Amino acid sequence: MKYISVKQASVKFGISVEQVLALCEQGKFRNSQKVDDFWIIPENARLPGQKKRVKEQDLSSYLTLPEACAELSVSVATGYNWIKLNKLVPDHIENKKNFFTRSYISRLKKEIKSGKNLSLKSRRNKKFISGSYIYNSYVSKDSTSIEIISKLLENVDSHKLDIDTDHLRMIMAETALSLIVRRLELKYEPPYLPAFFEGKLQLGCYEKLIGELIGSRTKIRKLIDKCGYLLNLNFDYQENEDTLGLVYISCRNIENRKATGTYYTPAKVVEKIVHIVLSSKSYHKGDNLLDPCCGTGNFLLKLPSEVRVENIFGNDIDDIAVTLTRINLALKYRLDNTDILYKNITNSDFLTEFNNPKITHILGNPPWGYAYTREDKNVLKHLFSSAQGSTIESYDVFLEKSIMHARNGGTITFVMPEAILNVKTHHPVREKLIENTSILSLNYLGNAFDKVQCPCIIMQLVKTSKPISCVNMKVSDGQRTFVIRKERYVDPQYLNFKTDDDEEQILSKIFSLDNLRFLKDNAQFALGIVTGNNNLYISNRKSSDNEVILKGSDVFKYRIDLPKRFISFNPEHFQQVAPESMYRAKEKLIYRFISKHLVFAYDDKQTLSLNSSNIVIPQIEGLSIKYILSILNSSIAQFIYDKRFNSVKVLRAHIESIPIPMISANEQAPFIKLVEEIMNCSSRTRVESLYRNLDAIIFSLFKLDESQKKLILDTCDMTKFL
């Protein structure tokens, strides 16, 4: 067999050397081999996707791109990018559609999961985090169970055991038996499960619950013979602690946790929600409370014992979790009869099956990012206005269902991602919210969940069946708490209530100024370059064939830091690139994309930028780009960004919403002069002085008085990123 080099294959197929190497590493060239660290490819090799056409009926055995992406837990858009970068290579292409063998996708999935394939195990593929993990924050600091669970997981790891459902049932049954024995003060010693099978444990009404937890006795008996070393769990019973839940979630695979949208709620958040619900003026003794996605019952356990078990309702689609909730509540109330638990704690789909008109208050943590099947989506689209998009966010439909199900005067108290307040995809559920409820309280929590970078909120709604009122809404952001006393307009585009009445009055004054202009429909925007492989394309050394490229951390207000990175501009190789004319514009503004601060710099050197620093080219007739720059970098703009958007990403919509007063060329001159002085000044002290002077005339432009100016300056760090 004759072979050709990587370079010859690159010429033959019209692709880059890097792409040929990627195909070799993925085994896409049959009989290619590595000799002395160099790849050689058979001379008669075909480029993947250029094989003989496959008969249409044979394609049923292949995966389409959407199906392959679902298997790999990435979006279709990411799949297309991976194809472009040859990280994902189709086996066949028919009518411009990509097809993949199941064996290839299965192998790729295993490589990602094991860590062998690092090129795809990125921040965009977080669902392939696997293994076991103890969620310490799920229980209080007084919990005595952490050490026991740690030893259990060490045992699992030392035996290289993959925990499946049967292992989980066995472990949970042993844990439950341990807690029952301690709670009922029975004189038995671990391991408990073998004794239970032998009929040596007399547990009364708990025997039925344990039997349901075990499932197939035959399977569990065999498993005890193989994995009896996982037993001998001797937990203390601690009131209101969800020890069962902690064991359950610590043993479950994180991959499955994310696929089912399960993010387990820290004990402090649970306690806060329970306090909010029970201290609300809408709550009355004897009201029924429901957790529609109760898991193992951690919210219900935290309810004080004064709340009668008859008033507690829970529901979940996880049958094991439902059984654990029943056990938890039976232990909490020391029940002799568990009939009420089978009536009140149900195993059903809240979205499509649950209907209990007796519920007054709904609380909990709805699933985030649940992976719905195609059939599920079709059903949900017929039921919910928030399910009409190409993707369905589970906490949106849970909130909408809760609003529909709640009775007037009843409350809904959920912990959810803060994104529900302002991200475009959640607009339909926000409309449903402002049409039918008012917000009683809103708590901004920041990142509250273990290993999840996602700012969260606790929002309590009251069902009114009429448009929202803001009066008497209580708001807390971790630094301050205030009550809104004056009615205000609520825009479903952004639900941001981080402004008290004085701050809202300033915003109203700013936006009511005459003759304002906005960059919406008056500017060109462009994203920075996404190379797809910075290690390959970005260099820290200047050469004759590369040029400067900026990242976000190089951008400061009015200036760009000394260049540290360089790139050869070959846009056809990159994952994402704007039209070159945007980077080469005579004048443009470059801004930090990931930032809680508005940071804009002027560029007239046609500099390239990565996607952490994006581009805007203002096109408001009669307004200088440098005058617009002064407004965007001002304390007033920062105040608007903080109070209206409260984001860590500077989005196009945010920039388009900053008001820019329309003034004459002569009136712009002093602004431009100060901007140029700042840009050309190397003294930090002098720059800060110039910035204050510039900020002062911008305040005058917006006709704000001294008290309003002081409030803004007290809120914003005006010299950050100068």
C-alpha cells in the first residue's frame, strides 16, 4: 500500500494540515498510521463525508447531527462548530445533511467522559463531569453524616465500582434502615439489610416503604453477596436533616444529575425559602403546602413540626426519591400509619398529570435544564406559552404551571437562576408572571449552588389574576434590603428590581430627557474571533506573518494595554469570525464582554480582537465616536447598566439602551478634548482628574442635581478600569 504525508493529504483534500492531523487522531482515515511520531495516510484514502452515497433506507442506522449532539450533550450549534474544526467528523453527507455511525459517537462519548479526548471536554460540554461528590452544603454544619458518606464513596472508588440503580437501591435501603432503627430506638446492629431479608427486623409500617425502596429482592440479595462491603452504614437520626437525600445525591452520577435538571438545594437556601413562605402575610395555619419537585423531601423536612403532616404535599417523577420523601416524613412525624403519605406524596409528572385544587402555597427548586425528549416537547408546546421556542427550559414551564395551578391569594416561592428575570428566552414566562401575579419578595443570592456558576434568586409570587403591582415588594441583594413604596412600570424585557425608589426616580429622569439618541439601529456590532483552539492559533511572540490580537483583559476605559498576543489572520480556520471590515474599520470602539463594568476603548489601528472583547461602530449622524465613547464610559452609563441590567456580560441590547444626548458639534468639543487628553495621558493621577472633569459635564448634560449625582457616585466605582 502506498502512503502520502500529512502535507500531501492537505493539498489533495484542500484542507489545512491541522485538519488532516485531527482526522488522523480520530481514526477517520482507514489504515493511516503513526510512524516515528509522524502520520502517514493511504494514497487512496477518501475524505470523510466523500464516501459513496448511501441508500436512503440505510441511513436509518446512522445518527443525524441533532441526534449525535444529544448523545454528546451539546447544542446543534456547537456540533456545527465542531464539524467546521474537524473535532466532529461525519461518516456520510447526504443532501448537505451530516450522518454519523453510532459506534463513532459512542466511542467519542466514552473518550470525552474518560478525559482521553480533551479537545471536546470543554466548558461547553459540562454535562460530561462524572463521578461522585458529597454536597456538604445540602445539610447543616451540625450533620454527622459527612464522614460516613465519605468512607462509603472511598469504598466505591477503591473497588472501581460504577453505581447503577440497583446499587443505589441497596445503599439507600441500608441507610433508611439505619435511620429507622435510630429514630425508633430499636436494638439492632448493622448491617441491617441482610437482617431485614431474614425477617429479623420488626419495623411495622416502615416495612412496606423499605420493600418499595428495594424493588427486586432477588437482585438486591445477589448484590449483597457481591457488594456487601457497601453496607454497615450506621447513621444517627438528626431531626430535619435530609440524610437520606445526602446519601442519594452523593452516590448519583453527576452526568445523570444534569440530564435531569437536578441541582440540589443548599440547606441555607431551603431554610430561607421555608421562612419566607411561613412568615408571609398570605400564609395561615392549616394552609396546604406543595413542593412539586420534592426530590427526597428536603424542603418538606425543614417545615416546623407545627405544620401538620396532613397539610404537606410533595410530588416528583423519581420513584426512588418519592419513597425516600415518604420515609423522611414518616420518621419526622413518627407515624404509625403511612396512608397519608401515599395520598399526599405522589409519583407523577407535575406538568402534565398533577391536579390538586387544595394547594395554597407552592415552594421548592424546580428542575433547571431538564433534557426533554421530542415527545415531551410536543406535549409541552400544547400546554405552555413558555414552551414555544426551539429549546424548552424546565424551570420556565414549572413556573408557568405553578402560576396556572395556584389559587388566588396563594403563593409560589421558588429558587431559580437569575436569568429568568432578564434573558430573552424567558420572556414568555415573564409575560405570564406580570399578567397574573405580583412579587411579594425577591432575594438575589449570587452563586448559591455547589459547583454551579449561576447567580440565583428566591422569588415569592402571589397569584392575583391581574397585572403586577410593585408596591410593598421586599427586595434583598445581600448588601441591603428595601421595600418598594411607589408603583413603577414593569417591562417584560427585563425584570430588575435592584433599584429603590430614589434610584428609580433618577433613572426616570435620565430617560425622560429631551432629544435622546440610542445605538439601537444606529450602530454596527461585531463579536470578537473564536479560534476554536487558542493554543494552536495564538502566539505570545511576534513574527513576520502574525499581528496583534486583543482579549478582554487588554481593554481599559479609553486605552488598550500593550499587546501580549499575536495571530495569523486566516478566518477560514476559525470557529467564529466577523466580516474583516469590522476589525479593519477606520474607527471603532472595543469593549469588554465579560464584565460587571462598562469598559470601552477607542481603536483606529484596525486591531483584531478575541470574543472576550467585542466591537461597536456608532453611526449616529452628527455625533462623534469619541463623544459617544465618553457617554458609554461615564458613571451614568454604569449606573444604568447596574440598575437596569445587573449583568456580568455586556450584551448588545445593554449598549443599545444607553441614552446619548443629541448635542451640536460645538457642544461636543469639550467632551472630545477631555477624551483625547485621557487617551494620551500616562499619569494615573492626572487621568483620574480628567475623568472626574468629564464625568461632571456629563452629569450636567443629564440635568442631575447634587444629591442625585452623589447617589450615583456612591454606587459606582468611577475610576475602575481607567
